[in-house]
Amino acid sequence: MTPRASTKVRRRLPIYRLVLRSQVTRARLAALVALGVVGVAVGAALGRADRPAEALSDGTVVAGHLLAGARFVNTFGLSLLVPVTALVFAAASLGDPDEEGTLVYLWLRPVRRSRIVLAAAAASYTVAWPVVVVPLALAAAATRGGAHLVVATVASATLALVAYTGLFCALGLVTRRSLVWGLLCVFVWEGFVATAADSAGRLAVRTYSRSVLGDLASVPLSGPEVSAPLRWVVPVAVAVVALVFATWRLRRRDIA
Amino acid sequence: MSAMIEVDAVSKWFGELVAVSDVSFSLGAGVTALLGPNGAGKSTVLRMLCGLTPPSKGTVRVLGGDPRRDLDVTRRIGLVPQQEALFEGRSALQFVHLAAVLAGVPDPEAAARSALALVELRADDGRPLSAYSKGMRQRVKVAQALVADPDVVVLDEPLNGLDPRQRLHLISLFQRIGDDGRCVVVSSHVLDEVERFGSRVLVMAQGRLAAEGDYHAIRDLMDDRPHRIRIRSDDPRALASGLLGADGVVGVRLEDLDGTVVETLDAAVLRRTLAVVARDRAVRLHEVTPLDDDLESVFRYLVERP
């Protein structure tokens, strides 16, 4: 590593560690881990019941446990656990220091704003990933949907978490009521408005993560059709655009 | 004096609220005190000097650059912000060390220890900052501002919460830094505190620069204003007629049942005259109260004087 690169890493890591430490609070972890445990318990309950194979409207026949498991991961994991966990951690990553008045100690240093944003987003992702993906993978396994479902769950949740982390990291810098706006985004926009029409659905992160889940698990799930490259590219692009916006916002805004 | 800070026709408004109005000044090396009552716009000016908020109008240049955009300028500014919040779970050494690392100081550990020693805090105190007293937290803030050896040091009410000994220590520290060729800007709303800095003073009131210059010149200017004194007595009419035309009295009016408000240019002369008039007219004095000796009224006078 060149000395210049080493200096960059040296300056980025403390911010990453700082955000990481500030995010891991007992209350947050307890609430989200409890939600994950509920998911595993429901997954296990789904797996215990006998489920015959189902013939879908397009003629496809899908194993009962796989179908129930994929629907459960989609509804509980991709629609609730992933976005809410991302919201709790990512919105707080820069929103909390901004609200408390400690952001000034990061801002008033010769550190590029993009590095502050990236470090904060990376810290949020680091905390959120095990809180989200481990219980979801366990829940998918517990449904007895098979190894493909577990892989699809891990991949789709990981991808969705990238997009939501970027979005909510930016949201934390836009409004002090990021939790409220984030929940409205998750439940009203993604959960309600985006399900009304395919065109609106394409503006929801859930559409792409659901598509990845369905594709990898080979289960058709209801929602707009998304082509193979788009379902992988769009969530990452959403995160990149959101983080660029967050950097711009951090550069332009007043610091308390 | 070569200017390290140049503020040119700067205004700042937040919505309809004008926080700073058409302020211009330039500062070189040494300590400059920014004096003004709460809400005068001092903190907004200091925040603009550090680039934390842009001016709505006018320009701020620090060390020849834009403090909001130029990271090389940011590197050379140290700020003690007014807000209390710190990274609470960290120790003083960790907090100052972080500031040193982010500032790109070559040996951050040594720099952090040295900065803490400057403010008389122990680097090996492992307690989290949340366990520190207000005065200790204030000193930690000063240490993080100085850790990168900045050329411009901006201190927003840095003596708040300090005991008298620590106040003296920090004042002498700031003076040493100023004597060393750095530009030190300290805000305060306490006149006597500013006197101790013994330096150039900028007086702000109602978002405007009301006066600037040497501390003693500002003090004389403040003392030149008319003083209003309320006197309560058992015979205000007799007292008022006795005071009219007396030495040092420029105006008299009756107030309530027992009050007389006197305007004077020299409070010491009035004290002597008042005693004589009261004795000669057999008036019993109940209370003598200066009405506008608070700092707010002093600043108001400076703003409103022609």
C-alpha cells in the first residue's frame, strides 16, 4: 500500500469505527434481534407443516415448502426486516451526530466529505448485515425450502441492504425525522403505492430484491418483471446515487 | 498587520431572521475578542469563519482561501464549538487522538498527549467523556482544537464552565498562541473576561458590528453614554426639582408615585449631587437603582449612537 493510500485508510477507519461504536446500542440490537428471532420461529412453524407441491397459474409446479418459504422471506424479510434494520442504522449513522452536534468534529477536519459518507454507510452495513441476513438465512432454512432458497435469501437480502443503506444514510442528512420518513417510504411507498402499478413498482427497491430472490430460488413471486442485469444493477446504482447525493448534501449544508 | 481573516460585507440570514448584517473586518496575528450579548450574531460569524455555514451575502476568506470549500484551509483552523456534545463513550485521549488522525498529524498519539497537557488534563485518564465535569469537557474541546497546531484558532465562549484558575490558565494559553503568530478569535458576552484578553475587540450587537478597536477605547466609548438611574424617595417632586439643573444631570422625570428617573453623563457626580439635594430638601431616599448598566443596554447604546 502506498503511503498516500495508507493515510486515506488511516483517516477513514477511525470514522468507520466511531460510527460503528455509536450505532451498536443495546436497545437497537435487542429490538432488531428479537424481530429476527420471530422470523426464525415463523420459518420453523412453516417448515413443520405438511405442504404439497402447488401448481401455479402459469402451469409451473413448485414444491410447497419452497413456495411458502420464498413468500415468507419476501414478505417478512425483504419487506420488513431488511428495510427497517437499514433505516435504524443508516439513518442514525450521520443523522445522530448531526442532531447531537458532534458532526462538526468530523466536518471540520481535512477529510473529503465522500470519505465521511462512505465510512458511515460502511459502518451501518457492517452492523445491519448480520442482524438481517443471519436470521433470514436461518428462517429460510427452517422453512425446509432447500439450499437454493437459503442462497437466494442471502443474496437478495444482501443486495437490498446495499440499496436501503445508501438511501437511508442520505435520508439521515436530509431530515431530522428520518425514522418517520423512512417508515413512510417503506410501508406507504414500497408496501402500498408501489404495488398498485408496475411502473410505480419499478421505483421500489423491493421489486429488484424480490426478483433476485425469485430468480435464484426458481420461484415465481408476484410483482413487476425485471430483467436479469437490472435486478442486480439497480439496487447498487440506487446506493451509489444516494451516497453521492449524501456527499453533496454534507458539502452544502449548514453544520450545527 | 497582514490579514489572516478577511470578512467583507458579510450578511447571514436564516429565513426571515437576519443573524448578521453587513459585517466587515480583517484580523491578523494575535488575540481578538468578539464581544456581544447572547443572540448578537457572534456564533454565526465564528461558524462562517470555519466554513460551517456560508454567508448569504459577502465573502469570508481565511488564510487566503474559502474555509467552506478549501480543505487545506480547514486543516489550518482549530475550532472550539459552543455546543456541549462530544463523542461520549470515548476517553479524552481517544477523542483528541481522533482529531489528530483526521487532521493528518504525523504522530497523533504524541500530539494528543501534548494538547491535553496544554489544557492540564491527564492523558492516561481512561474515563469516558460522559463522566467529565463541564470544565473538563471544555478543556477537552480546546485540546482537540489545538492538536493539529492550527494557524487560526476560533473559540466560541471557551471559558464557559471553567473555574477561575482554569480561566486564567486558558487566557494565558490563548495569549501565548496569539503571540506566537497565530490568529486567535475568542467570543464572549462577558465584558470583564474580554478585558483579561487585553486585546483588540470587535463588539457585535443585533447582528451588526457596533464598534471595534482596543479594549480601553471601547470601554471609554461605553462609559460616555448617558446613564439612567431610578431613585425612590418619600418626596419625588421635591427631589426632581432639586436635581433639575444640578451638576451632571441631563434630564429628570417622575415615575409612579415615589419614583424619579434621572439621566446623567457622570454617575459619580450624580451620587454627590443627590446626597446634597436630599439633605437640603429633607427628602428620605429609599432606593437608588441604575437602570441600564447591564451589557445588553451598553450594546444597544453602541448600535443606536449616531
